[in-house]
Amino acid sequence: MSDVQHPEYQACIDACNACAAACDNCSTACLQEDDVKMMARCIALDMDCAAICRMAAAYMARGSDFAVQLCRLCATVCSACADECGKHRMDHCQACAQACRRCAEACIAMDSAA
Amino acid sequence: MSDVQHPEYQACIDACNACAAACDNCSTACLQEDDVKMMARCIALDMDCAAICRMAAAYMARGSDFAVQLCRLCATVCSACADECGKHRMDHCQACAQACRRCAEACIAMDSAA
Amino acid sequence: MSDVQHPEYQACIDACNACAAACDNCSTACLQEDDVKMMARCIALDMDCAAICRMAAAYMARGSDFAVQLCRLCATVCSACADECGKHRMDHCQACAQACRRCAEACIAMDSAA
Amino acid sequence: MSDVQHPEYQACIDACNACAAACDNCSTACLQEDDVKMMARCIALDMDCAAICRMAAAYMARGSDFAVQLCRLCATVCSACADECGKHRMDHCQACAQACRRCAEACIAMDSAA
């Protein structure tokens, strides 16, 4: 029997980790594109999003009193990143947009359940 | 077709994320034990380990030039945390020790493959 | 002449860095107290607070679109940590409480100025 | 009288925080340059460097057993970032290169003193 503090957080932790990796992958791939300038906002949002997703995962894993509030802001950042990445047709951007949307949904679900 | 930068890093990224969550869960559970003092070194190592695992995941996901070097240090921290957690019979410590050992192995494999 | 993106953020970045270090110092010192159990909530809040302060510093230094929103949540976490640390008479807790209060004020000032 | 755990770490913590902010400022400024493509490696190293500097500051502030080993790797990353930023004449790159060199020196000094 597991004694994980908050098993109900696991799906959101997984979504946050997947989103962070997708954002990191996307920013690196964006920096290798021919037209990097066009990807500037995407790269900046990828950085914001990867950072807050990893911190949200940490807050949830520790069962922090502020996990839900952080997830709320994480959903906002993920949505902004999804909107920007969604504008670009490259696989790394499309994969990132999808991971961001899933993470935003998981974070919003955390908030609704709280 | 995916355009993930380094698909060969994925297993180690997953091990790092699992280890970070296990460490965070363990530190919170340790703080709820009756004898917290006995768990002090465990908590401190959990903090170190969770932090470096998440940073290693980020370096790998971005395909950083320093991913392998960071994984080498991550393996050292994970091993120290596994040794300490392994001394305590609680489920959260045993689960953490196991996640730390798996992560150390995955990080060492990264280094060997580099 | 400097080309720092947001010179008006510098005071808050400094307060965040000082608070993060005070929280980290406090958690380590708490783990060395005779009665660690009494310090459990302090340690947990120190972890939350150090993490969000460093991320707020990063968001500000990058001029993130979400810097102000993150500072707002950072102020909430800092205030909670200040309240808890303020209950304990040890130097490390008192110093941490003071750093947390200063950081909360700096973060709130960011929000007011936005 | 302060009860900071490791007052001898303070100069290096300060150098790490200054370097992290300089790297973050540089990456954002690089993304606003006309020729972003030329700055791609600079941006990637800025990200690596900011992240490890903040984690090194955290390890030092907590008096981690691994603070010195992390500082050693931090010095390597800082030196690589300084070399790349030093190639570009923009103020943000020159300021970042200088902060990276100072941080590398402070991290190496930590290692020598250990």
C-alpha cells in the first residue's frame, strides 16, 4: 500500500512534467529554426511554462497549501503558451501546444476539485 | 513522427521526474512522523535530490551540452538519498529509496552512453 | 548605460533572492533544532517560499508577461511563511520572518505598480 | 549575532544570483535582437546558466553536502556562457559575460576552500 500524500494529484503532476518537457523540447527546436525571430515569443513562453509546470509538480508532490493556487496560475501560463505554439505548424510547436492544453485542463481540474 | 530532440533521454527524464516526486512526497511525510528529528537528514537529502532531478530533467529535455555532466552529479545525490532513506522502514522512505536508486542507474546509463 | 529590461524590478528581485536564502537557511537550521517536530510547518513553508521566490526572480529578470501575477502569489506564500516563522523565537526564524515580510511588501508593490 | 549556516558562502550566493539575473536579462534581450538566429547558442546557454546558478544558490543557502560539487559544475556552465556571450558586442551580452566570469571565479573559490 502506498502512502503517497495526495494520490489525486498524480494525473496533474504527470501532465505538468509532460508539459515542461514539451516546452523545453520546443524552445530548443525553435532555436534551431531558420527564422528564429518568428519564434521569439514562443521561446519566451516555453521558458515561463516549463518553469511553472515543474514548480507546480513540486508543490503538488509536497502537498503544499498553495498547490491549487499555483496550479491556477500554471493553467494561465500553459494556455498562453498553447495559444502561441498553436500558431506555428512545426511538430515541436504542435506537440507543445497539445501538452500545454492538457496541462491547463489538469490544473483547472485541480482548482475545481479543491 | 515526433521531432523530440533526444528521444534517448526520455527514460532518464521519466526516472528523474518519478524520483523528484518520491523525494517531495517523502519529505512531507517525514515532517508528519512522530520522531521528525530522526528524519532530519532524510528531509535535507530529499530537498537536494528533488531539486537536482528536476533540473536534470530540464537539461535533458533541452538537449543541454551539460546534461550528461549534470546527470553524473544527480546520480551521486540520488545515491546518497537512497542510502539515507533506505535506513528507515516507512513506506514513503522505502518508495523514495527505490525511486532514487532507479534514477541513479538511469543517470549513470546516460553518462556511459555519452 | 545598462540595457537591463526592467530596472524597476531590481528591488523586488533582490528581496526575492534574500528571502529565498533566508528560507533555505531557516529550513536547515530548523532541522538541527532539538524539537524538529515543532518546526515541521515552518520547514514546509520555507520550502514553498524559497522555490516561489527564486521563480519570481527569474520571471522578473526575464521580463515575463506573468511576472506580476507570480509576484502576487509569491506575496501570499511569503506572508504565510512570515506568520509561521514569526511564532518561533530562534534567530533563523526571526530573520526569515523579516525577509519574508520585506519580500511580500516588494511583491505587493510590483502588483500595485503594474 | 547571525545564525546563518554558512556565512562563507554569501559572496558566492550573491555572485550566483547576479549571474542568474544577468543571464535571464540577456536571453530576453537576445530574443528582441534583429538577428535572433545569431544569438541562439547564447540564449540556450543563458537558460542553462540561470538554472544552475539558482540551484547552486539554494544548495549553498541550505548548506547542502553537495554545494561544492554543484558549484564546480556551475563554474563550468558559467565559463561556457561567458565565452559565448563575450563574442557579442551588445551591452546585455557583455554584462552577462562579466557576471558569468565573476560567478565562475566565486564557484571555483568555493571548491578551493572546501
